[in-house]
Amino acid sequence: MSTTTRRLPVLGEVDVPRLLAVGSVALVVLSYLSILHFIATVAGKPTLLLGAVGVSVAAATLAARVLRPRYAAVLALALVAAGTYYYLGTLPEGVEVYGAVGPLVSDSISLLSGLSILRIVNAGTWALAIAPGPTFLAWYLALRRHYVAGAAVAGFTLGIFVLTGNADAPTTLLGAVGVVGAMGFGDVANREHAASQSAGDGAAEGIDDARRAILVELGAVVVGTSLVNIVPGRVGARGGNPLGGIGGGSNTVEGNLLGAADSVQIQGSISLSPEVRFTVDSGQRGYWRIGSYDRYTGRGWVRTGESEPYESRLASPRGRSRRVEQTYEFESRMGNMPALWKPVEIEEADTAADVLPDGSIRPVRPFAAGESYTVESRTPVASPRQLREAGTDYPTAVEQRYTALPENIPRRVADRTSRITGNATNPYDTARVIEQWLENNRAYSLDVEKPGGTIADAFLFEMRAGYCTYFATTMVTMLRTQGVPARFVVGYTPGEQVARTEWVVRGLNAHAWVEVFFPDHGWIRFDPTPGGARNATEQNRLSEARENNETNVDTERTGPEEWTPTPDPDEETATTPDDTDVRTPNIDQPLSPVGGDSPTPPGLGGGGFTPSDPGGASGFELPTLPSREQVGLGLVVAGAAVAGLRRSGLTTRAYREVWLRYQPRTDPVSDTRRAFERVEYVLERDHRPREPGETVRQYAADVGDERARRVAELYERATYAGGVTEAEAGEAVSLADELVADGGLAVVNRGAKSR
């Protein structure tokens, strides 16, 4: 008597290991493509990138059927060469060549040494050029059963983004899981393919060992990467100035703005550092500027381009300017060189300096406490009338670089800005209106929750309060939607004045503001952050530090009693838009700070919200959706769980129970046959299988249950006698349901008793 068990009916044969191996390679490919898509969204055209990737995948799918690997490799190299040619051919005019070897090699060296891809001026073009080659080759190899080679190609590409800091931990984890999965599942798939040609116990045992190894390796990758963050975060997330010298930690305004030299990642709640940083002896009070950022990522800022060594006097700003000499002396380690805009000459310094792409200066090594330098600046001098008449004849390079926005900025940002500035007839009035609208309609607060989505959109439509980075980011974004060149600037506010020409600057004076470009005048400062509330917050923090006797809060010339200037009627003053009372053009009533475009509700007045009501958005809040990395990781974990369940046999048992207990109705013949298959499966499991040559009727008679005999009779009629009626099919299904519910053992027992 045979003891083999009847196989459970399945929907179709699927090569699961191969499917998982190909899916693992696809996971690595999707990991680096997600980064390229982010780069294209910020600095290019994501639709073009997706189109290029789609063509590459389609070409690889076709090539896998007709092309040998050597020819596919040649085609992949051709795609890389074509991408390189395209990249070089689209370099914008005026881009500096970083060394004699040319932009391509120089960019490649810089990337491998840690330069974020977003710092490349034409990063969007770079992403579009690099995507097709590795995607084509990795997918081709996966379809040709060369899983490890495909994962290696995709993993190498992902590794580039790990080196540049553009790959965050979740993305890197997904890629690592994909590589391990391609190796493990690929091994199982290839072993099963070989075993199907020459089956044997040894081959089956090797397949089982490979499956167990996959689960162990995947678990190690997930756990290890979760416990140890081995890769830098997405651009802007890396803490610490490479030149050092920022105290107070990255959770302070100063650490956030100045801790990473070439990027700013906007945070949530933040604090102030009261420690003294430097003193300034200057003939003019002003904002001690550190540098600017031109590329907005939606979540922060990046400075594009490379610095050059400072060798001689720099160019003066466009238009009229005033010469101002400043001497800075440091009270603690500092990796920046503050200066009034625009610095033109370093007259005396304890270290060499570099010139940043925007014309700012930075030391090649950090300053130590007690070191100093003297710099000459030429500060722009222009009246509101001159700026209103400046026009819009922007240089092409300025317009392209400083009006660019990510593709995912919601349209409603531009729409609201157009309403707010509807009566402004020139860029200067547009900037003034936006500056005053933000100052009047948003409160100043350090206690905010970092929003989802893009910062400017959230600050306009969801938030009631924020600090300088939120105000400056939103104003730059609003201006750019109107075609006005603007940039995000960081540095320090004047600080505490201790003499007519001397100021003491602390960490809490770190600040962000806006510069707007005007033809024939250059970059002019605007500051949308409410000054009164900001100053009050800084003074409260300073008073608290003094009461708690915190260190490095005061110098010999500072203290609770501040210096009071004596008016000097002969003192020269510069007429600039920063110290001139400007009448705002008439505009509609201020908009509601949250949602919609309705006027400000009665009782709030034109000033909007006050610092006494600081938090984020009120009322209904949308649930926080998981990030794409969380979704991807969840799919990986779910896949691993399914693989484990499949290995343990739970999925087969679950499918069997559903198949046994649930029978959807189709047609009488099919329903009757399915009913008998269910009955036969239960009897085979708990009694015995049907012998070769044993008829259905003989088998049911041997069991001895009338219900089984009746189902067998209806099965024979449906199969051999031309069919059954709808009622007879329903009877067969009902009897099968009863037999399944009773269990095969009960059936056999009743049959034995009846005999």
C-alpha cells in the first residue's frame, strides 16, 4: 500500500528562489535610484530620470533574451560613455574647472573624498547621466541568473553614495539586505536549477543549508545595521564643522547653522548658546556674515561649487559701496571667518584662507582662542528708490542658480506668494512685502516640531511659529517662485556693543537671513525674522546663564550693565534698505497663517500670532505617513517573515486550511469535482490514500461513510456521465463541508463502526 500523500492543489508553479533573487538585485538598484531621484528632484527633472531608467530596464529585459554577457557589458559601457558625454556637454557656462584635469575627473575625485553630489553645480544632469549604465547592467545580469554579479554592480553604485554621504542609514540597510539576499537566494535558485537536472538527497540537503544561511545572514545585516549607524546621513545631516570650533552642540542655533560647513539641515526644537565667540572692532555695525547657500533641498540647504585659495584682493560689489575695516579676535576655537558683506581683502591674519563660491572667506585651519585677523569689506550703499529702479536684467548664471527650486515644491507656495505680493511692481517691493508679511504673521519660537514635507510649504500653511532658519528659508523660496534671485545666508547678528566701535558676539547671536540680488547693486540683505521677539529670547537666555554662573558668558567689558552710546551728530551713516523706513505697497488684508487663503480672523489683527502661542499647527493634524525608507524596510522584513514561514511550512498549512474550509462556487461540474478533492484529501490524510487502479466508488465504499459515498457518486456523474445539476453540486459542496468540519478521523471511525 502506498504511503505517499496527495499534493495540495496550487494556483501555478512559481520559481520562488529565483523570484526572490531577482527581487533582491532590484532592491539594491532601487536603493541607489531612490537617491538619484531625490537628487533629480532637488536639482533636475525627475521625470527625465524615471524615463531614462524605464528605457534602461526595458532594454535590459530584451537584451537578456538575445544578448550574450560580453556584448551586454559593452552596451553598458557605451551607456556610461554616452552619459559622460551628455554631462560634459551640459556644463553651464562660467562653471569653474577644479584643477587642470577637467571637471569630470575633478568631480569624481571630490565625490570619492566625501563631496556631496548636491554640491555639484549641475547635480541633476549628473544623476541623469549616471543612472542608465549600472541599471541596465545590474538588471540584465539578474535576469541572466548572474545574481551576485548584478548585486555587485548595483552595490558598487550605492557605495558611491555612501562615500558622498547622500545615502542615509535606512537606504544603505535596504541595499545591504538586497546584496545578501541576491547572494543567498541566488545560490538556492542555482542549486535548485542544478538539482532539477540531477536530483539527489545531497543536492536537497545543500539547498536546505543555503536557505538556513540566508535567514541567518539577513538577520545579521538587519540587526547589525540597526545597532551601528555606519554611514553618514543624507546631505546636511552630518554634524561637526570639519574645521571645528562650534560650541554648544548641534542642537543649538549656532551648531545647526555653522556646524556643517557646506550644508544646513533644518531641525526641530533648538536651544541657544550664551558662550562668547569673538569680539569685533568695526567702523560699522552689521551682520557678521559667514557664508551663503544656493541649493534648497526642501529640508535644508547646500552650498554648490568649490572654494579657491585666497591670493589677492577680491572684487568689490556692484554699485556704490562703503569701505569698512574690521578686526576679529576669537575667544574660543573658530573654523569660520566672519566679515561684513562684501569682504575684499584680508589685511592681516594668523592663517591662510580660501574663497568660497559666493565670495565669502574661510580659514584653511581653525582659529584658536586669542588669534585674530583684519579684513576690509565694501558694504553696498543703495537707497530704496535705486533698488526699485534696478530692474530684472539678471546675469544668466545668477538667475539659473538662485531661482532654482526642487520639483516637489507644492504649487500653492507660488500661488500664495502671488496673492501676498499682488500689488508689488518690482523685485524690491516684492522682497519687502514678503519680509514684512512673514514678520507680522509668524511668531518667533525655538520650540517647534520639525514638519514633514518641504520646510517652506509647512511654514506657510501648517506652522504658526519658528526661528530664523524657517523664516529665511520660506522667504527665499517665496522670492524664487516669483523669479527673484535670492539665497540663504548664515552668520551672526551684531551682538552686545561694549564701545562705539566694538561688539562682543556670542553663540546665541548665530542667525540666518536672506540676500536678494539687484542688477548694478549686487546682493542686499533682508531679514524676515521678528527682531523684537528674537532679541528678547536671546536676552532671557543670557540672563539665565549669568544667574546660573555658566562659564565663558562674559568678558571683562560685558555684564548686566550694558554700554549706552552717546549720540554723535557728526557720525556718518549709510543709507541702505536695512536702516530706511520703507512704506509697504498696499496689499490685501494679511492672510490666515494656517490653511487656505482666507483673511485673518477677527481679533488676530495684522500682527498674526504672538510668541505666547508658539507651537506648530493647531486643530486637525494629518497622521504622519511612513517614509519611503520605512516602507521599503517594512517590505524587506515582511519578505523575510514570509520566507521564514514558508521554510517552517506554516504557509503551506495555512493555505491548506483555507482551501479545505472555503469553496467558492463557479459551475456545477467544477464545484462537484472540487468537493470530492476536499473529501479525498481529508481521507488520505487520516485514513489512507487511494490505491492505484482503485475507483472512486470503491475507495468511498471502503471508508464506509454514506456522505463520502454520495459525494463520490456525484463526482462520477459529473466527470463521466455528462454533468450534474446546480442542486446536486450544492449537495456535494454541503456534504464536503460537513466531512471537513467533522474531520477525517471521525469519518473513519464512523465507517469502522458501521462495518
